[in-house]
Amino acid sequence: MNAIKINEKDYNLEDLSDTAKQQLANIQAVDAELARLNSKAAIYQTARNAYVNALATEVEATPSTKPVAKKTAAKSK
């Protein structure tokens, strides 16, 4: 017996209307797409981190690149 829990109640999948089955299929499709997008986002975040690290390495290894001095905020009286 295949069942689905909706609002803390179990329902037999075979007993669902065609419309309910279609809604369930829609949810499953969206869940699959979200998983795919989350996987892609993780790949892009990893690539971004690598680019940030490569940039920092390059900037720090270039003698002519110097950090900008921080300006101190003037205190108002």
C-alpha cells in the first residue's frame, strides 16, 4: 500500500482523484527541479570561491598592488 501524508493524515495513493494525482506529480517535478538547481548553485558557489581565492592570491603576489589606506571617521562634537 502506497500512501501519502497530507496535514498529518495518511491517504492511499490509489484512492486519490486524478486531479490530486496530478498535483502530486507537479510537487514531485518541482522538488526534482529544486534539487537540480540547488546542486547547480553549489557548483557555482564552489567556482566563485575558487575565483575569489585566485584573485586574492594574484593581488597579494603583485608587488605594485597595494591596499588602500582606511580612512578614519572624524568624530563630531
